[in-house]
Amino acid sequence: MTGMTENKRVIVGMSGGVDSAVAAYLLKSEGYDVTGLTLRTWESSNGEESRCCEIDDARRIAGMLGIPYHVRNVTGDFKDKVTTPFINDYICGMTPNPCIECNRKVKWVGMIYMADVLGAACVATGHYASVVKLDNGRYSVRQAEHADKDQTYMLYKLTQEQLARTLMPLGKLSKDEVRKIAKDASIPVADKPDSQEICFVNDDDYARYIAENHTGKLPGEGDFVDEEGRVLGRHKGIIHYTIGQRKGLGLPLGYPAYVKRIDREKNEVVIAENNALFSNVVICRDVNMMSIPVLNTGEKLRCRAKIRYHHKLQAAMAEMTDENTLKIEFDEPVRAAAPGQSAVMYDADDNVIGGGIIHESA
């Protein structure tokens, strides 16, 4: 955690879960003037709340901790900057990660706005990561000491201005330690299960969500084809598929078959065997650098990188091929690099260097 500032007031983003509750508890224990905040990002047509903004639980925790508590409605921003782009990306055959966009464009914007309104110097969250200020004056997020819960991948798009005002108290703790702190402090959500899926798709059925929330025409049925373009069967629409998918294809080919590529223009889903899913190079756009200010065109940088949240870090060489394009070449091939996901780079000290949205692989 970054050091105490003269202004000890901090706004803690509270989801109603155990992690943010313990973050608020720890900061209050350290002498911070803590205020809880829940951003209402989304609710379904039947009034069901997102698991990122379970207001009743968050309010109950704040009352138990004896801290002020506020709710701010950001559903409009969430729709414009998270769910609508998510739908559009899926329709284009991509596999987006909406949590990354939400963190930078909705959650931190909303928390810092309230911090300014309430005169707080900092905001804080229950992410498993640490904010660090490096020798070059830049801020970065450092991997959690317990790698199984590390959430830095989801945070790589945060700006320097956002990081400079952020505390993350859980970076050195394990989930078991967090739950024990909650139990010892009689925090009522100590045993509350973690949410695993995207917060606004409660049943994990992305295609259903897209069909119910998109106002235009959706891509219809098309052909499954092999790598040579031979038709293998019919698919039910490209929004139902992602790179590396095996289940739900319904293709009796006599061998394990996977989605290798989605061709939006031809409305085709390209099928291949597992060994065809590996590639050494990913090309990224929408790049954000964190621990360094910029990687100049043509400059190369050794790093470790990952192409999805649960991907193990692998050695790689990064290079900006032009001012908008990042190429990451892995020493060993990576499996099922999906356009729309992010490739995130780390240095030898486990700090995030930066990353970008995967555009293609080779």
C-alpha cells in the first residue's frame, strides 16, 4: 500500500463482497477516515442488481464498520462504455473483457469523482494487487504475493493519475487470510462466495444477453469450415463462439475440434485441431503503458506476458511496430490468443509494464 498522506480521507469502493469490506476495515484500522461508496453500474429488467454493486450488503457492512456510505448511479456510463462495446465486439467475432474497460472508464472515474466531491485524497479497492511508485516516478500495479488471486491483468489500463490516488490494501494477503480477518472482525460477508462470471451476465450465457440487449440485427447461421475452407456443418451464429472453444460445436468429426478463428465478413467459424491453436506472436492495439511512459517505434523490450486472465506468464519480446501497434513475440507458442482479449506485459519485479487489446495472432 502506498504511504499515508496528510489528508487521511479515503473513498473505498464497496461491492458488497468480503474483499472490499476487509479493505475498508484495514484502512480504518490504520487511521484513515473511511467512506464507503457503491457505484450502481447495472440492474436487470426485473430489478436484480449486478454482483459488482450489491447495495444492501455494502450498506450493511458500512453500518457495521461505522463508516459513512454513499451510492452513486453510473448505469448510463456503464451502458455506453462497457455493455454496448461488449455487445458490439461479440457481434464482430471478438472476445472482449469488459471488466478491464469498466475499471478505467467507469469505476475509477466514479470513485475519484466522489473523492473530489467529499474532499478525499485517495480511493481504495479490494483488488489483489499493490500500487507501487517506481524509481522513474511512474506508478504501476504489482502482482499480488499470492498469484492465484492476482488481479493486475484487469488493472493494466488504469492511468497514472488514477494510480497516484489509489490504495490497494490486499496485495500481500491470501484469500484465506482475508476471510479470517473478516471473521475475526465479525464482518457479515466473511463466507460470501466469490463471483466468477461477468457481473451483468448472471447465468454466463453471453449469447442470450446479447440477443436480449442488442437493438439491431444479429449475425445469423453460417458455415463451420476447416482451415482449407471446406464446409463441415452449420453454426448457429458467431456470437455463440470464441477462440479455443470445444464444447457446444455439435460437429461429429471423429477427432477433438476447436474454434480457431471467427470470420465476421464471411460469417464463418473456422475449425481446427488443438495443435493449430498455437501462435508465437500477438498484435495489439489500444495500447496503454504503465511502468514506462512509452515504448518507441522499433524499440524492443524483454518481458513476461500473458494473453488472458488465467494464463501463466511466459517470456516474450515486445516491440512497438508503429505508434499504435504493439507486437509481442513469445519465446514459446501460446494457445488460443483471442482477438478482443488483452495481452499484458510484466517486468522482472512483477510490475505491469503495459498492454493492449489483441487484434490478431500469427
